[in-house]
Amino acid sequence: MKQLFAFLTFLSIVTSPFFALAQYSNLSLQQILDSASEMNEVDHRQEVEELLNEAEDRLSESTPNRQLLSFYITSGIYFFDGSFIPKSREYFDKALEIAEEIQDSSKIGLVYSHIANTEVKSGVAAEAIKYYEKALSYYINRDDKIYYSILLNMANAYSRVNLHQKALSNLLTAKKYFTENKDYTKLAIVENNIGEIYRININDYDEARTHYKRALVANKKVNNSFGLAQNYHNLSIAFSAENIRDSALFYAKKSVALKQQFGTNGEMASANYLLATTYKQSEVYDEAIKYHNISLKQCRENQLTQGIFHNLMDLGEIYFKIGSFKKSEEMLIECLEMAEESGQLSMFESVYTGLYEVNKAQGNFENALKYFEKMQAILDSIKINQEEQHFAELRTQYEADLAEAENMVLKEKEVAQSQKLKSQQILLYISSISIILLLLAGAWLIKTLGQRNRAFVREKESSDALSQQYIKLKERESELAESNDLKNKILSVLGHDLRTPLAGISSLLSTMSAVEITREELQDLFGHLKKEVDISLTTLHEILAWARLQMNEISKLIQKLDTKELLNEVVNIYEPNIRAKQLKLELNVSPNTELWADYNQMRSICGNLLSNAIKFTPEKGFLKIDVRDNSEFTEITFCDSGLGIPENVLHNLNNRDGLISNQGTSGESGTGIGLRIVTDFVDAHNGVLHFKNNPEMGTSVSVQIPKPDKRIK
């Protein structure tokens, strides 16, 4: 399992995106070097190679040192990213010579950091830590981003020599800096590396997944698809380590899907290998073999030795499990050749173990014994190396503790120097305070005069404020008086307009109880009783709706109404009154009439206007309701055959002056509240109410309700 993790980590950093070749003939050497550095940061390897080749052709003895330095650093990074470590170290050593020659401390520290990275990649973590410490010594300013990037890389070296607490300490320090500066790209790397320590070194997979998911959040904030793919990759490994197969497969597929969008063959080899191992763990061997072969092909195309070896080893293991011993042995023999070329003991151990198991399963006990003896010899060598590595770790721990102790001494010196500075500052403070006291005394005199002036201004402001309060109180008093008048009017209307229908209802009920009546007469009385009740309820509803309108507590529901149906309903309510005065009623509604209004308010408007027309029409007179429609409004006109309206009253009606009430032709009385309700409801619809006397006789009252698109909002 550790070899699997090592291989996945190796493949995940390999990338080779391809872009169209550019023409560099018009660029200066500095522009080419700057472009190569930028391409290095986004890992466009093919373009970086073209740029560096062009730059190398232009180098000469007269090339300035700083351009040479830039070339060597960029070349070193390029070869490091391609895992050509010796070549990378060669360029970094040249860069260090030039940086020291021109005495550029920041560049010296940067080069030491790169050299340390090559030591980590070469497996010499203890030496890497020394170079990292040298690099840090050139960055006194703790606000420098490079300082915290070095801490981040140094943590990797500490974890390689099992100094996990120091590694975590570095990562947490870097995390605080990148969090405060909202550098989510670096923060994602920190969280990912913390997860790696918990997964690889501490085997705490829950904690590892927590940090991988935090890295996911940070990468999503900056749309870092490459980082997201790596986080999904590591989550899959963490789930796989605990045999949680569904989750491992889920995140492996997400990693593959992302890498397919931007990944090179190297990255896809890593993704397909992860998917293959996940299928293998789930014992879906056909899929595992399929993806191992895809990954193997990609590794061969990119000369990824470690990838070729691990794919062959896993294929050998799968073929062994399904009983294809010959195929398994073929894979292992190729792996043995690769191990002999590299000389790595861990590769020999894996291959000899596999060959021992295959030969034993086939009954080739002589060969199995031979490979077993070789395996034991390799294990002994590995044990010796582990002891040497442990000794190196102890030495590194000692050196790290010694460096920490030296840092403590330096901190104590800094504290002593700080105390001395504080003493000098106290003397300066005493002198400054004496001067300040004199200045304060003068300021106090000026302030006293200013306070007197401000007190006068505040007194005037208070007086003005009281005047404003008085005006507001008077306004409030007026509003309360209006509210009281409104209450009295509502009570008056309730007492007057409901008294008549309720008295009629009472009379009808008395008649029904005192006189014997036939079934037909009873039905007729019930009809009259229902009409009176409906009129009472309608009147009460209209009064309450109007009252709520006055208090701004009602809202309209504007909808398309059937004008003819609405008017027939209103006429039906007042049919007894029309019949009582033997009036003729003519209703004319234009075809396709569209009336957009609130149903309840429109019914109240029409009901009150029809009631007034009945009231002021003599017996055996006539009534007419005309409805016309145009593009701007719908107009409803109520005409009666009464005596008309005196000019002074007509003027008051059209100007909405107060409540106006006169007796009807049969002595009907009123309060004038009906017209007030009509007026307010028409205003609520942004409509127009107009009164006029007819040329021959009677009065016409028209209501214009605007169409929705013409209504003022």
C-alpha cells in the first residue's frame, strides 16, 4: 500500500500540456525568459522547452548576470518538474554562484530553497532541511510570501524524516499567513499537505479527509481545476486505504473526469492508475485490467519508469488472483528487469515476493526457494538501510532542536535590546508629556470659549426643535379630529343605512308570526326577507370596505370583470326598490367590453349610483345604464328622469366638497356617505367621476375606469 501511495504521489506532479508553437524572433532575451518563467508556473512544458532553447541560443559572454540567473533558475525548475533531478541540481548550482556573485540575498534564499527541493526528491530529506534553514535565513521579513512557501516545502522534508510535529507546525504557520492574505491557492496546498501527513505518516484517515475537503473548498473559490483533481485523487486514496470502496471509486472517477479536461498523458496515467487500483480493491478485475493497461500505455509513452513498474506489478497481482500464473510471471519478469536497471531495494523486494508466490502456486518449488532466498537478502539490506535512516532522523532531530535553542538565545537578546529601547522611550515620553500639558492648557482655554458658543447654538437649536414639535402636535391633533369625525360618520351611516332594511326584516318577521299565510305568500315573504338581508349585508360590507380604505388597510384585487354580469347582479339587489316605484330600466352594454377593476369596490360604486338614481327618479319614471369601451377606459353612465341637480350642488359634487344629501322623490333620506364611498373607490382606481344634468330632464353620472396599461401606478 505504501508503494501505491508513493507512485500516486509521483505521478500526480507530472504534467506536459501542449500548445501551438509561437514565434520568438521578435522578442528580446528578457521577454523570452519572462515568458518561460510564466509558462513554468502554469506547467506548459512544451512551450517552456521551446522558450529555453531559444534563450540558450542567445546566451553569450556579454549576457548580464541577472539574465543568466533567470535562465538558470527557470531551467532548474523546468527539469525539476520533469523529474530530471541531477540536471535540475546542475542548473541550480550555477544559479547559486551567480546570485552570490551579485550579492542578491533574496535570490540566494530562493535558490537554496530550490536546491532543498531537489534533495527531498532525491530522498535525502535531512540534507534538504539544512538547505531550507539556509534559505529562511535570507528572509528576515516575515511578511514575505516566499518565506511561508519555504515553510510549506520544509514541512514535506520534516515528514520524510518522521518529524511530524515540526511538519505540522510549519504548515499551521503557513496556513495562518495564507488565510489572512486570502491566498486560496496556497491555502489549498497547505490543507492538502496536512491531509497527506495524517494519511501517509499518521494513518488518521478521517482527519486526512477533513483537510482534503478544506482544500477542495479553497480550490473551488479560485476555480483551480488542477488542485481539485488532486484533492479528489487523494480523497479516493484515503477511502481506499480504509476499504471504503464506493467512496474511493466515486472520487477516483471525479478526478479522472477533471483531468480529462486539461490533463497531460502523465496526469491521465496517474488518474487511470488510481481508478484501476480502486477497481482491483473492489475485485472488479476486468475493469482493473482495462484501466491498468490504459495507464501502462500512457506511462510508456511518457517514459514514466515508476508508473510502468507499478502498473506491471499490479497486473501481475491481478493475474495471480484470477489464476493466470503465466501472465502474472511475465509481468513480474519485466518488473525484475526494471528493478535491476534502477537498483532500488524496494522494487526488488516486491518483485521477488511476487515471483516466489507465483512459482510456489505453479509447483516450481526450486525456483520459489531461489526467489525466497533473494527476498530475504533484500529484506536484510532494507533493514540495514532503515537503521541508517533512523540514525539520520535522530541526527536531524538533534540539529533541529539545536537550531531551535539558538533561536531562543537570539530571541532573548532581542528582548534585552527591546528593554533598552523602552527605557529610552520612557524618557522621551516624559519630555513629550510636559510639552503636551502646556499645549493642553492652551487648548482648554480655547475649548472653554468654544463651549460657550456651542451652548448658545444648542439653545437655539433646542428652541427650533420645540417649535417643530409644537407644529407636529398640532398636525397630530388635526389628524385625531379627522379620525374622530370619520368614526362618527361611520356610526351615523351604520345607524341610518342599516336601520331601514333591519326594520323591514323585523316587520316581515312580525307579519309571518302574527298572520296565517299560504305557502305561496310565505315563499314571497322569504324572497323579500332575503332581499332585505342581502341589501343589509351589502351595505355593511361597503361601509366596512370604505372605512378600511380611509385607514389605508385595504388592497385592491384588479381583475377582468364581466360588466354585464356585474350590473345585472347590482340591478337584482335593487329590484324591489325599482318595482316599488314602478320604474323602467334600460341596460346597454357594448359588446366585447373589458372592465378591469376590483370586484367588491366596483359593485359598491355601481350599487350606490343606481341607488341614488332610483332615489331621485319619480314613480313610473325611467332609468338607463350605458356602458361603452375604448382603448383608454371603460365608462359606465347612470341616467335618471328626475328633476336634475341644482347648479350649486352640481358644482360641489364635481369638486368633491363635503358630504351632500337631499331627500328623494318619495321622501327618501340619506347621509351623503354613499357618494363619499363612490368617490373614494373611484379614486382608488385612478378613475374619473362626473355629474351633469341632461338637456331634457334628469341627471347623468358617469364613471371612467382606466385600462391597466393606462393606470397611474
